[in-house]
Amino acid sequence: MTQYSLLAVFFWLNVLCFDIRETFVKEKLPSELKSKKKFKFYCLYAWGCPLLVSVVTILADTILEDEMHWKPGLGKQEGVCWFQKNNCDSGK
């Protein structure tokens, strides 16, 4: 849930940046039509992409065997990193 929430926040920030850019670039579509379609697209993007990433992470965590390198190991150890410790310290 934490992963999904944080990803959704970043995706909504991305939507805001894109929308600010669109404010300065004039388009020829009517504003009502444009705003309804844009809002649906923004919702699909900002809620759907984090959901897709979270589902893939959950599936990888439940399906892959413990010895596999790509298994995230979410919640296995406490600390700063959400992922299993050996995955976080790979650069050391």
C-alpha cells in the first residue's frame, strides 16, 4: 500500500507538470472537450501506472522462489529500505 501511494503521488506530480506545460501551449480543441478527455486520461495514467507497478511487484514477491535474484522480498526485514536487505546493499 505504501509503494502504491508513493508511486501515485509521483505520477500525479507528473500530471501536474504536464498540465502546467499544456497551459502555456495553446491547442485548438474546445476547452470542455479537452478538459473531460484530459481528466480521464490523467486519472488512468496517475492511478493505473502505479497499480500496474504494484501488481507486478506483488506477483514477483509471491511467485518467484526465495533464492531468485529478482525477488523483491518486501517486508522481510525492518529498516530504511522496503526491499530485502541484500537487494538494497548490492552496491557495497
